[in-house]
Amino acid sequence: MKIFLDTADINEIRTVARWGVLDGVTTNPSLYAKVGGSYEDILREICGITSGPVSAEVVAADVEGMLREGRAFAKLAPNIVVKVPMSEEGLEAISRFAEEGIKTNCTLIFSANQGLLAAKAGASLLSPFVGRVDDINMEGMDVVRELVQIVEIHGLESEVLAASLRHPRHVTESALAGAHVVTLPFKVLGQMIKHPLTDKGIKTFRDDWDKARKAAADKNAAEQSGDGQRADDAREAIKTDAVATKPGA
């Protein structure tokens, strides 16, 4: 399963890239609004950090507007994936992009049927929003499970990208459900690393290491002190013998 970072923050992306677990990045207008600047410049910089897919979302509501924005994004870097919302206009834009060889990520999917339609239209990635479905007292992970099964049963080329993941358990459940990709905030990825027993184990090992080093240093110091004392005693004995054997002594 591939792991994408859901952010437009360059520092977060560079950090996760250094960890060696970054397979791609997803962005959206809300994430871009948090960092500001030029969206195009940010996308270029992200594409320079990772060679994996980088989703850039269109904001136009009409087909021609989506196509115009998406084509411009696709020219920025070869790993750009155009993010298109699920709608009648979105499906048409996805189909047109597919004909032009431009990869797409269909976003704002909340049912398996929506995902199926996006796959039929030619979307490269299908993004069901788990957390937002949970918010309306339904099981968001069911959409992921159903969509994965549909893709596998019918041999569709699209990949299921589990999105709107709120906590590490969402990631585990997505992996068990067979999601091809997950995208998650930097905070959740950091939470995946942490475990209280890991922290406790690291501290115990370090404490034991420090105790062992101190004990070894103390022993070495004691041995050196003992060797020094024995050397002093030996020199004193030699002096005594020399005096005792001196003629006329």
C-alpha cells in the first residue's frame, strides 16, 4: 500500500521524504490556503521532492474550466495528477482527460457507486472520504471495502485511495481493506510512529546502557588504581630489599 501525504506544507513533505516512506502527495484548495503563495510554484517544488503522484485540484465548476485548469497543471511536471470532484461535470472532465492521457484523481467520493462511475470514466485514483462519512454516523470504511472489491472483481484499472483519514486506526483498516493508497495528514503519520511501549523500551535500553558504561568505567578506574598501588608497593619493596642487602647494613 502506498502512503501519500495530504498537505501543501513543503517542510512536512521534506521531513516525510527523509523518512523514506513518501510515495506521493495530495493537495487541495484548503491545504493550499494554509500556506499561501503561488499554487503553481508550490506544486513544482513538491514534484521536485517526490517522483510519486502529486494531486493538484481544479476549482472550476464547469467542464471547460476543469479542462483548462487541469491541462495547465499537467504541464507543470510529469507526475502531476489532476484532482477532479465527483459530479456530472467532473465525470465528463475525467473522461476527456483520460482521452488526452492525463491522469486524474476523483475526489469527494462518498459511495461505492460514485467510485464505480469514476472508474468507468477513466479516473486513475478513486478517493473515498472515510472520516467525513463517519461524521454522518455511517461507516466510512465500508465504502473503501466495497470499492476495492468492485475494482478487483471487474478488473478496473483505477486504484482506491482512502482519504479523510483522522487517526492511525483508519490507516490500519484501510490497509486491511485492500486500499491501494492512503493519504493522511502529517500529524497522523507522526502518530503512527509513536507507541508508549516503544518510548519506554528506548528509555530502558538507554538507562541500562548508561549504567553498564558507568560500571565498566568504575571497574577500570578501580583496576588502574589497584595496579598503581601494587606498583608503588613493588617499588617500595625493592627499595627495602636494596637497603637490607647493602654492605654494612
